[in-house]
Amino acid sequence: MKHDLEEWITEAIMSNTPVVVVEGYDDIQFYEKIILDLGKEINVEAVENIEGYGEGSDNVIKFIENLQPKFEERSDNIRYILGIIDKDVRDYREELPDPKYVGLLILKYYSQESHYITRENAIDLILKLTSVSSKCLNEKIETEIVKELTENDFNDLY
């Protein structure tokens, strides 16, 4: 059952349980894991569960845009609703949401999965995807590979 905008914020305030609104069902588990690891009590909902909204980042932005009067009405309301979107290619297309919007978090990278690019994960992937033995990977090689993977300039791709 879909709730309307007013119900979402009222329920969050009454239960004293903030709500994080994400782009779609696929994102819920990812953010719930983070919240669980932090030991917080926060509900995560896909934006398409809100009456009048579909899935995707544009709908999260629209949702947060429509909440701006609620945030202005009572500054404490900002504690109860947060919209999170992937950065995607918005900055390259000059389509970033109005920076005056409160309650909207735009991830630093293209997608949530991009935040997993770490030295440890890169080395683990190399070992799993190639026939290279871990004995063959010394620190200098690891550093060069990870540097190439994480510091490469992908602007041309966009």
C-alpha cells in the first residue's frame, strides 16, 4: 500500500523513526545493512512506495523538492526524512539538483557500488578473476594495479 507524502513525514515524526528514501527496491537492502552496522533505527523505503512517485533518482529529487515546505515549516522535520541518490552523470550533464534543497544526499560517486573500490577488494578481484598466485603479487605491483584502477581518469567515458 502506498502512503502519501504527508503520511510519510507524520509517521516518521510520530514514531521518532527517521526514513531514508532511496531510488528503488534494489537499494533497500544495501542501506539497511549500513544502518544495521551503525546500530541505528531508521526505516528505508523505495520512493515508488510513496503515492505519486515512481522509481529512480528523479523521483527522489521530486519527493525531496515537494518536502521543502515541510522543512521550512518546522526546521526539526529535517531529522526525519532523507533522500539519497546516486551521483550518476548529473554533474557532467549539469543536471545536479538545486543545492538549496535540504534533505537530499547525493553520493560522491556514480553509484553506491563505486564506493566499494578499495585496495583490498581490487586485490581480491585480481586473485579471483586471474590465475595469478597471491605469492606473485608484491606490494609494488599491488600499488600500481590499484592506482590504475582507482585513479584512472574516466572523464572521456562520460
